[in-house]
Amino acid sequence: MTGLESTLRGIVRAAAPIVIAGQGELITERSGVINLALDGTVMLSAMTAHAVVRNTGSLTTAVLAAMGVGAAIAFIVVFSSIALKLNQVAVGFILTILAADLAVFLGKPHFNQPGKEIPHAPIPVLKDIPLLGPVLFDHNILIYFSLFLTVAVWFYIYRTRPGLTLRSIGEQPEAAFVRGTPVNLLRYAYTLLGGSLVGLAGATYSLSVKLGWKEDLSGEGWIALAIVIFGLWVPWRVALGAYLIVGLRSVAIDLQDNNVIDLPSQIVNMLPWTLMIITLLVATSGVLTKLDRYTPDRFKPVVRRFTRAAPPQALGVPFEKH
């Protein structure tokens, strides 16, 4: 395996949890619900997966338990919004602090303890393809799932009737309700699905990417949240954002380790975030609209494919039947 293949393979592997969590949050937000509890969910589900596999020896049970933790936290968010009429952002923020503290407290007996790893499962024939083989087809099932998930979410949202319904309850829930769509029931369903994927992201960390339970996962959920905005609520853009920030992290660390740049580690770690903030400012400043305005007509379809997107209009707004 060449140096380039090894680097790209590492990026795909390290970005997998962020891709999974990002796609889960994208599904949730497309339905009109904001789950701000991602960071705590990732930590608690990662700890849960590690603790369960240590006590049961079953990787399947560990993964399901982590997904259950993610779904339970997501349920509190959506139930608080729909049934209790509470602010989604406030509830999510409180839950992420609570879940993170629970992970640290309950995870003390499992801190830095050995656990099981998802078995390596290279795909025959495909793994031997030059460059693509080692990068995409020489992982375990959770990494493969992160690659498949992006394609599946994109296809579901943009190429299926249920996906159209998902978009409608996040954009115009009143119109969807008039057509007979059970808006709040679907918001429950999609929020639970999104939360379970965030839980799976936590399991991917402790069972594959960062083996065992460590408290250094704080911040990974916030990255996934930021990448959903960075990706303008489009699945492939969210995945691209995940690979981009992990790639920039890798480059920054390599430059520092090889003494190419002489900066404090804190500054190096900030560089990917700086680029993301600049991109977010560009995306929300109206610059892209002006770019579309001055683009020749024959190139507009291509430009719009990369620049035109907006948050769901009903994002964070509870739907009430009248």
C-alpha cells in the first residue's frame, strides 16, 4: 500500500462516524426537528457500546445498545417539542451536557480498558483495484455502511415518494397535513431514525475508529452538526464536508509532526475549523446568489448543483394541527 493509499484509507476510516452522525442529523432536520444533543449522544453511545461488549462479548448487542441510546435521546428531543411544546434547541443543549456527563460518570470503570473490535472484512477482488481498492474496500462493515449510507440517504430523499414526503414535512408541514400526511408521527419516526444513526456513530468510534472508551470524543458531535450546515442539508455535501475536515486534520498533524510548520498544536487544530467558518460565511452571505446571477445560462445548472440549497423552512418550528 502506497503512502497516498494509506492516507486516503485513513481519512475514509476516521471520517466514518462523522458521516454517519451527519446523515442521521440531516434526516432529522429534513423533517423539521433540530437535535442539538449530538455531542453528548456520541459520547454516551460510544461508552455504552464499549461497556456492553466488555460485559456480553457480543458486538451486535453493543451496536444495538448504542443505537438505542441515540434513539432514546432523540425521542426526548422530539417528545419535548411536539407533546410538551418546549424549545428544541434548549432541550437539545441540556441533553448534550447531561449525556456527556453521564458518559464520563458511568464510563469510569471502562476507561482505557481493552474491548473487542469490529472484524476487518476486506471485499475480495474489489480490494485489489489500484488506489480505490485499499481506500474503499479494505475496511470493516461499519466503514462500508458509512459509504453506503450517503448514497442511500440521497436516493431516498430525492428519488422516492417517501423522501418527497420527508422534505414536505420539513418545508411546508401545513400543506403536507392538508394532503393527509401525519406530520408529527413522521417527525417522531425520522427523529428516532436520525438519533439511532448518531448512536451508531458513537459505536463506530469505540468499536472501530478509536477503540475502547476515552473521553476525547467531546466535540465530535458538534462537528457533525456543523457539517450538516456546511453541507447545506444535502447528503453528498455532508459526506464531503466530513472527509474534508478529517483530511485537513490529517494534513495539519503531518505538517506539524514533520516540522514543516512551527505552530502550537491548538493553532494547527483550529485550521480546519477556520476553513469551515469561512465557507459557512460565504454560503450565508448572499455571495452564492450573486455568483448564480452573473453565471452564463449554459453553466447555471452546474453552478446551482453546487451552490443552491437552504435549510428546511420549518426547521425547529413545532407543527400544530388547526
